[in-house]
Amino acid sequence: MAFEPDDPVLERVSNRLMSQGVYFEAADQGDDRLEIEYRTISPGEGVPHQQIGQVINTFRDVIDEGWEPTTIEATVIDVEEDHRRGRWRMEEGWLRALEEGELSEVEFSEQVLDTLEEPRV
């Protein structure tokens, strides 16, 4: 399934992440959340933690380009083996608190990583 965005901001995010080994497969934007599915080329099992940060920071970078912060729910799939590597979530409130200086980068990262669900190997 190819990613076919109908939102120019999502398309820019997708294009920027390709150079980091993240390939959007699907996106569904509702009133209170954005659900994304992406493939990773990173080796190993599970979800690459650094890549979670890259995805979130790319969305943070496009706030000035019209992206309205929302909750993001992500499913990560292995690019070669086609199996699910895990899921993670970033709550809109956490991002707003980070942007307003109410949460540190470390606290924010800990909250996101606490949502990480990876299949048992």
C-alpha cells in the first residue's frame, strides 16, 4: 500500500523522513489524533528509539508550516520482513507542555517511550 497524503504538511513530513529511513505507508487524521503507519529500514528488532525522536521532531519542525499539534499514534513495520515491530504514541498535551517549557525533553521522551509496545520475540 502506498502512502497517498491529502494533506500537504503530511506530505512534507513524509518526504523529510525518507532520508532518515522512515517510509510512511498510511495516515489517517481524525479530529483528535493522527494515526500513522511507517516502515523502518533500521536493522534489529523492535522500534528504534532514536527514530521515534526523529519522527516527532520532524512534526515539531512543521508546526510553523501549518501543522496543528495532535496526538500521534504510530505503528512501525519492518521494511524487509514485513512484520510489525511495535507501536508508540505521543499525546498532544505532552507536546504542548514541551513546547511551553512545562516538560523537559527528557520527561517528554520518557512519557513517549512509556507508551511503546513491542511484540515479544
